[in-house]
Amino acid sequence: MPLVANSNLPAFERLKQEGETVIPRDVALHQDIREMHIGLLNMMPDAALAATERQFFRLIGESNQIAQFYLHPFTLKEIKRSPEATDYVERYYETFEQVQAEGLDALIITGANVTQPRLSLEPFWEPLIEVIGWAYENVTSTLCSCLATHAVLEFRYGQERQRLPAKRWGVYSHRVVDRSHPLVRGVNTRFDVPHSRFNEISRDQFEAAGLHVLVESERGGVHMAVSEDLFRIVFCQGHPEYDSISLLKEYKREVLRFAQGQRDHYPPFPEHYFSLKIQAILEEYKDQMIVARDKGLPLPELPEPLIVDYLDNTWHDTAEAVINNWMGNVYQITNNDRRLPFMEDVDPNDPLGLRRVSLGQTA
């Protein structure tokens, strides 16, 4: 939460000049402290539906121990689901119409499984565009994860994602390239982020679209960028929400696909994720599994109990800090009426006043 300049102490002005959030005392006295309403458009497949909820809800809940967050999950009816998952959604999720009527302060849009050669051919394409269009006009800020980032870059900015030579899969070191932006204020200048994707939007494409890159990796590519107004859409290509075991679960699924003949080659290790000790355990398992498969014997279980306790999580703290910054900045400019995106004096084209500052004007 922000500092209040409750005196003329010079430190307040110095901190403000350094980019810290400092609000005048008279402004603070007139602020109504209220809850925040965060939407989650969950487009993940049935098996990952609940896990994705927990991952994002955990990040939000741990980001701030004072604010009260009301979470509103919803999905798209065009995404095919099993009867069990459909029942789950009907019992626990809101509809997009309910979300529209009641409003949100912020929105997170997850990735999704794709089945078509182009995103524009997916059944969720048109309804996703509708949600994002509504959010841009009615929600203070929207965070797009992975595929959602690719979708917005294509339909809003005309930048179509490009197929990678091989799956980008692992945990990669990233560098903050604009340390002055409020979303990355106070975070490590270098930090890890998991990635798992076959496609990417390049830095050149982000810049051609007029977007501002905040975080990137030599190996992983651009992780975080913001829209031309510097806040209303936050783009992520990586998966900072991942649990420590997420890539392990994904690796296990690929191993099973190999065992069932659904892929030709045994999957490689996710890069920079398994320690040498874990790799040795998994190499031994690989030999046992291939022998059992070739002989028609029951396949051994992947030895997860020997692995889980040795997995390192090198990204969660930074992800939590970024979400905390995001929530804090949303709180400062969102309208008390959650159906409206901004306070009356906020410029929608420059909601954080960052463009005025960059032009040398008074914020």
C-alpha cells in the first residue's frame, strides 16, 4: 500500500522522485478504503481448471495482507468441457453477463489449450475478443497470461505469434529492462520465470505494436510488457503463477504420452528446472520404463516422492511482488464504483501519469 506524506519531511519528495508511490495527506483523507474485485477468466482445460484457480488466487492473496480481495472466476461456454467440469463451473463460477453487470477492478485472463492451426479458428476466439474489448473499456487493468497475450497481440495489434523451432520449456533467467515502471518497482533486477509454449511474440513484434517491454530473457524471450498507455493491459508470456511442481506434472504427462505411443521421442528435461540429482533419478526411471514398455510389462510409476522435496522455486517471491505492485496501482486509480474503470481525474490514455512524466511534465 502507498506511503502518505503526512508531513513536509523531504524524504517523502525524494522517494516520490525515485518512483515510490507517495500520496498527499489531503488525498489520503478523502480516499474510501474498500474491497477490490478481481476477475479470473479461466480458459484452462478441465484437468487444470482448479489448479489454475489456486495458482492465481494464491498470488493475489499473498501479495497484500491488508486489502480485501473478492475473486470472481468465470469461463467461456464455447470451451468444451466434461459433464463433471460443466457441473463444477455451473456450481462455482459466475457468468460473463454477471461479471459485466456487477463490474471488476481488475481482470486476469489465463491461457488455454489450442486445437486449431491458428488462434482465430478456435471456438473461443470471438467470445475472448468480446471479453477483452469489454474489459478495456470497463476494467482498470487486465493481465493476460501466455495464450491470452498472443490473442490480444493478434486481434488488437495485428501481430501474429510465430512458431518456435522447439518447445520453450523450463525456468529462465530474466532481466528488468525498465526499472522505473511501477509494476517492477522493488523487485530483483534479475529473476526466474517458468515458460511452457510452442509459440512466441518477439520483442520486435511488441515494439512494432507500440507496446512497452518491461522484462525479458536472452533465452526465454519477452516475459512482460504493457499496453501503449503503460498500464491498462499487462502482457505475460511466461507463467509466474506456476507451482513448484507444475513443470514436473507437465513432464510426467509427456512421459506418459511417449509410453502410449503419442509422441515419437522421450521428452527432454525442462531446461534449468531439475537438479543433477533429480535428473539422475529420472534417467534411471527412463531406462526402467522403456524396458517395461518394450517387454509389455506394467509401467513403473514415476518416482515423484523422491523428487518433489528437491524442486526449487526461484520465481514465486518476485511474481508475488509484481502482483502486489499491480494490485496497489489498480487500487490507486480505480473508481469506487466497480462498474467504472477510473477515478474522475484519471486520464485513461495515461492512467498512472507515466507518459506525462516521460515528457517532462508535472505528474
